[in-house]
Amino acid sequence: MKKIGIAVIGCGSIAQSAHIPAYQKNEKAELLCFCDILPERAEEMVRQYGGRAVTDYRELLDDKAIRAVSVCTPNNLHALISIDFMRAGKAVLCEKPAARIYSEALEMQRVRQETGMLLNIGVCNRFNTAVNKIKELIDAGALGDIYHVYVSFRSHRSIPGLGGAFTTKAVAGGGALIDWGVHFLDIVMYCCGDPRPKTVSGQAFSRLGRDIEGYTYTDMWAGPPVKGGIYDVEDSVTALIRTTGPVITLHGAWAQNIGEQEMYIDFMGDRAGIRLQYGKDFRLYRTEKGMLEEVVPKFKMTNHYENEIDSFLDCVQQGTTNAADIDNAVITSQIMQAIYDSSKTGREILLEGAV
């Protein structure tokens, strides 16, 4: 069996911790090239895994040996690089979010349709064991009618790399919502059958990180604060989304003056309910013969990044699509854009096509 030649574009933390190890474990993949604007980072990947290192992804567009790429760059480059590779005849797995703004995600979707190339978005939770168990229960009617889903992605003081790329809107597109909320919203959409959003009302707050030098914290992922840097994204957000399925409410915060981390999703049905602890297991609450029951299912968890890469490679090989296709992921981009638009305008957003 001829292996699928892979290039990884952007060799930062998500590439090193998720994409590259998963490709390495899959016998269908051959890591041929690593690209990063920091040459030492790409060269370190070559030392570990072989292949070659480049600093400009455009050198790889005409490379016939490369059939698929993982785009693991900052958000502002997702659309540009993904589109260039699709037009060059390569299958693309682009990290989440699809793009900074909805219009960029729509352009990615349009080019996918134009070229016929595979375009997956890195919504890795669609390949998570617990999430898929919940979807199976919902699809089987175990929860009855899902009428409301509540989403919480809240932490005490966790703004990443304050003043750097994560907190610069021109690069990231947003803050807590587009960084953490994209995963939580995507889980809801996936488990509930990708319902269409109808109206969105939201408010984003940029309060706790504005004083970069005075920001108090215990630790900070994605690097220490950048003095004199940029902070023009939200550190917390709340929203209400009406869909063709359940109503979704959310409360998210990179940073809040409450010393708790609450990362969970509540699926509320008229027969039963489920609380999913993000990245972990879940509990099922139901009634049976006049009794209230709390069920803690036991099952073997598998690595969702490996599952994601395995499914992507199967799609490349077989010419098929999967649950991470841009056609599904673009709906979450639409919702997030509407939340930001609602916050900016101070009014509810009626989405096109909504009744």
C-alpha cells in the first residue's frame, strides 16, 4: 500500500502534541515535510521524524508527493493556506476555528466545492469516545426531546499569552469564544444533529485583561504577558442561540473573578439529561419506576486526535467525507460571528434563512 504523503504547516504546540504523533502512529501516513516561519522549529521536527524543513508553504504547492496537509498556523492564515493547498489539489485538515470570521470560512467552503478537494476542520471532539456515546444516546431517543443545552467554559485567570497572538483580534479573530467556545459549541451541534441557528443574542466582555502589566495570574499558557502588546478580544462571553433544534445558552470565560473552573455541557431532554465534563466522562440523569436515577457509564476512552487523523486519512484514501467536513463546521463559524455581531450592535441577530 502506497503511503499518503503529509506536510504539516505550522509546527507549534497543536502540531507537536496532536497532529504529528497521530500521523506517526498511522501506517497509511508518511510525514514528508514540516513548514514553519521559525526554521529551528521545523528543523527540530525533521530531526525527530525525518523529511525536510521549509519556511514558506508555497514551496510545497506543486510537490506531487504531498497528497494531504495539516494546517496548524494562527487563525489569520487558516483560510489563505487551506485555499492555496486545495487549489493545488491537496486534501486539507485545518485546525479549529475554520477561520477568524464567517466570511473567510464561507470562502473556504466555496473553494472546497469548486475544487472537489477534501477540507476537514479540526473539531477533534467529533472523534471523542464520550461525545459519540452521548450522540448515540440522543439519536436513540434516550433523552427524549432535547429542548435546552447549557454550555459552560469558565476559568479563573487563564488568558493565554496576554498581549500576544492569542489576544490580538487581527490574528485570532476573537478571544475565549473562538478559542474555547468553538469546541463546546461544536460538540452541541454534533450531538444534536447539526441544527440550523435561527437567532443569536450575545455579549462579549473585554474587562480583566486590558491592563496587561497589572494583570494578576498564577500561570499563563502560550507564553508570558507581552508588555506593550495588544489586547482587543473578549475575556468572557454570554449568549442565547435559538436553533431548529434546542435552545443553546452559554457562559464562557478565559478569565473571571470567580475562583472556579467549570468546563461542562448540560443536555436537557424531557426524558433524561446528561452532563458532559469536557474532555472526560458524563453522567446520565433519568427517572425509572418512580425513582430518580444517576447513571455513570463506564467505557474505554480512545485518543480523539488519533481518531481524527485516522478518519482524515481514510477519507483521503477513499475519497469520502466525515463529520469534520467544512459543511458542518461552518455552522459554528456562523454562530460565533453572530454572537460577536450581536455584542457589537447591541441587538439580536436574525440569521439568513431563519423562519
